[in-house]
Amino acid sequence: QVQLVESGGGLVQPGGSLRLSCAASLRIFRAYVMEWYRQASGKQRELVAAISSLGSTDYADSAKGRFTISRDNAKNTVYLQMNSLKPEDTDVYYCNAHARGLGNYWGQGTQVTVSS
């Protein structure tokens, strides 16, 4: 059974940093595109950052310059380093893995709250 388990969320003050992790029990982790999404209650889930199987990255405009996505294929883990956090970054953050022919999987989410 495939599992994506996020961790690293929590409460942080504005200007602070958090590093989210997503550990994936995927047989061929390196083949998957890994993504981080965010979702506020009652709103649509939106893409924050993505990293391809080859390591190329892409970011939402709101994340550029502040967030960094990375992956460790040896550990089957993807990370999201979030710096200079703002109150508007408060959301539940979800990890997604997808690959053609292999499937599309979601984690359970981790809450990030930015508040003084």
C-alpha cells in the first residue's frame, strides 16, 4: 500500500522558517514527479512547488525566492524548505506523487500556521 507521510508543520512566527518532509513508500520513487500543494478550508488545493524525476523545479509565484523544493531519492523523501514565512502562508500543505502509468498519490496533509 502506497503511503505519503508529511511532517514538519507547526506554528511559526512571521519571518520564520519551516522544513516540510514527505516520506513516500513508492517502489520507484525516482520516477515520480513530487509536488507540494496547499489548501485553505473551503478553497481549492493549489500547487506550491514541483520537482521532476530529473530534479528540475517549478514554483508558484507566491513561493518563488522563499521556498525551495528538493528530493532525496535514496531516502524516498521530498522536502519543502520555507523561509520568510508570512501569515498568508497559513494552510494545510499536502504532498503529491504522480507518474504516468504508476499512479497518483496524496499524503494526509500537515498544518502550517504563521502567526505572532
